[in-house]
Amino acid sequence: MPTLLERGRVAAMTDLAGASILVAGATGGLGAPIARRLAAAGALLTITGRDVNRLAALGLDAVAVPADLRKAGAAAAVVQRALDAHGRLDGVVFAAGAVAFAPATETPDQVLVDLFTLNTLAPIRLLRAALPHLQASAAEGRQPFVVHISAVVAETPMPGMAAYSATKAALAGFDQAAARELRRSKIRLVDARPPHTETGLADRPMFGTAPRLPTGLDPDAVAARIVAGIAAGETDLPSAAFA
């Protein structure tokens, strides 16, 4: 029976203590517990979100950078702040996101643009801005990583959530291809696809009203699984990994 390592599902273990890690969406229902767990593991954190007061309320020993990653140039500015603070960048976690609920043909154009900008383009842009610094980290013998949180809808698109499902499926597709490219530079790109989680995101949709949903997973448990996967060198976190 091949081991996980032999099947290519696990890379080298990653020491989080002293690692310079950027967490985008750090004030969110999933980003916040991820940031707290990384801080508890001894990471040097740079956290970003749109609301400076909510960043401060996290109470973390971290460099807080208010930014709207939907805007061109924001990704480069946030990465630069991490470099200014810690001298290098070893990891990126993108935990920001938005949702909308509507039939496939009834989602307004601007909602489509906003959903794809935040859920798909923003994490790609942040990866692009971080890439040379992650490559430098790898060249120095560290184990740099990027984690994108898509969702279970990337595996099983849902009716009434076609646009949202499409943004997450697009990100997951990008990750699958880009992970193979980045492997040459010894950078690990992880796509995490947790099932519905009680982050509160469904209560504040960009458009529409959430259908009746079953009780979701505990955000702290999902965050713990993601951080454990980072530390263990896992290279993919499908929905089944959160069972």
C-alpha cells in the first residue's frame, strides 16, 4: 500500500515557528481562527482585511494591513508590508471571500464581476505578487506554501449558487494547474475545499437570500485542519479531508 508521501499527497513538513505568513481575509469567520492558530504556532504574521478596527480587535501580535484586495495594486502593497516587517515571505493563506444566491440566469452582471474579482482574481493576484519572495524563501531552504480556500462547491456545484460555485471551481482549477508549475520552484500550493462551515458568510450575501442550509462545520475545527495540513506538508485538502 503506497504511503501518502509516495502518492504525492504530502510534501516536506513545514515548521511554522518563525515563518513569515500573510493571511488575507484575517477578520473573516475562517480567516480569524486560522490566523490565531498560526500565531499560536509561532508564525510571524501579516494580516489583512478591509476594516482596520476589526483587524485590531483580533488582538494578535501581527502586522495589520487594511486593504481591499479587489483593487488593482493592493496585493503588491500588502506583500511589500509583509516584507518590510519580516524581511521575507514564507507562506500565504487566502481566506477572504463572498457569496451570492440566485438562479444561474438571474445573477446581475455587477454581482458576477464582484464575485469573480474577490473569489478568483484576488487570490491569483496575491499569489503572483508573492511568487518571487516565495521563490527566495525556497532558495534559502525553507518550505514556502500558498493555501487557497475554495469550497466544497468546487467539487459539487450547487443550484441557486451557480455563480458562486463557478468562482470556486475556477480557483480550484487554477490551483490544480499552478500547483504543478510551482512544484518546480519547491513552492506548495494547496487548495482547501471544506464543506459548508458556520462562518456567517451565508448571512451576509452579496446578492439574494440563502436557502435553508444544514448546520455547517465548526470554523475552529476547519481552521485547525487547515493549519495541521500546512504543518504536515499536505498538498491537497478536499472536502473529504474535513470529515
